[in-house]
Amino acid sequence: MLFDTHVHLNDEQFSDDLDEVIDRAKEAGVEKMVVVGFDRPTIEKAMKLVDQYDFLYSSIGWHPVDAIDMTEADLEWIEKLTSHPKVVAIGEIGLDYHWDKSPKEVQKEVFRKQIRLAKKVKLPIIIHTREATQDTIEILKEEGAHEVGGIMHCFSGSVETARECINMNFYISLGGTVTFKNAKKPKEVAAEIPLEKLLIETDCPYLAPHPYRGKRNEPALVKLVAEQIAELKGIPYEEVARKTTENAQKLFGIV
């Protein structure tokens, strides 16, 4: 049994063959997934999907790249949607300094507001951070994010940074990059960080694992992530599958 903690099945790339994608995921042993919405259209689609499929859950938030577009009305709308029983997290939220659409100060303010919302509604948060690790960690500490905890999504930092995040009540989630031959840091994290603090994800349709790199990613391929972690740790695949699923269920409050 596998739990893909971060999918974008609400992406247009899945609009023509979603049922086939879901069937392949089930065949691969994926029993639960969290569909992530990060703006109005993707949140609306995520909410429709979780009503349609009993094994899908959703995380809703506002992506840092588009922080400049978020209004108070959007934040209130997200808060209202958190009353839905299948909304299990706020996110993906955070900081992204790679793209320059939203000024850093705007991103920081939107990030802080959403952490405060998560604390108010008592939901964990899913963190997106790109080229902004130190600022992300500082804000998490300043806002007391450890109270709700959450996930460092598609983690690409060092073992030391991973441990710092774990100390703030966060799980480290590894995706397709851990299978890339040149991905030194994710492999080190997979080997060094205790299985009790690891989660797996695809971030599909992005970041497909080797040997599918560059192609459309899908939830079935999360099995390759789990297999790579098992290999790096020198433990059975079944142990990685079982424990990462237990970790996800515990974090999201899913029985």
C-alpha cells in the first residue's frame, strides 16, 4: 500500500485520461493520494475530484509564485473550504525566489497569512520552497508553524536542513529527484533521515522519476520513489511502503 502525498491530478495534462491514470496507480499499489490546489481554478478542480473519488483527499493554499494575485477574499474562501472533511492540509504554500512574478515581501506576507490560517483551522501545511530555504525556515519559526507541522514537499536540501525541519515538526517528502543519478542531496537525505520522518510523492505531472525523466509523471510511478529509498536504506521495499503510508495517515488524520 502506497500513499502519494502530492499529486496534481487537477492539472490539464490529465484531462483526457484521468480514469486510466487512476487505474494504473491502483495497480501499482497506490491506495490514497492528496490532490494539491494552489490557486482558484486548481482548488476548485481539487474539491470536485475529492467528492468524486473516495481515496482522494485535498490540500488547498496559494502558491508563492502567484502570491501577488491573492486577495483577502481568496483567503476567506480557502478558510471556508477547510470545513470540508476531505481537506487535510493547507498548501502548497511557501517562498519561490526562482521566478520573479511576485515580489519577495508579498510572498512572505501571503506565506505568513496562510500559516496563521492553518493554525486557526488546525491543519498541517505543505511547504514549497525554491531558492529560499533560509527565509522559509525563519518564517516557519517566527510564525510557530511547529504547532501544526506538515511537509517539506519535494525536498532538495541537505541532511542538516532536513533535521532542522524535522525539529520543527515537519516530515521530509521525497519525489522523483531521489531516483536521478546526479541527485546527491536527496539520496543522502533518503539514506540518513529516519523512515519515521519520511513521506513519498510524485508531484505529478512534474518530476517523473528515472527512467521516465522528462515525460509526464503520474501516481503509479511513486512506487519507483519508494523502491529507491528502500535501496538506499538497505531495507525491504514493503517496509518503506508501509511506514510512509502510516506517516501520511498520521499527519493528515486519515484512518
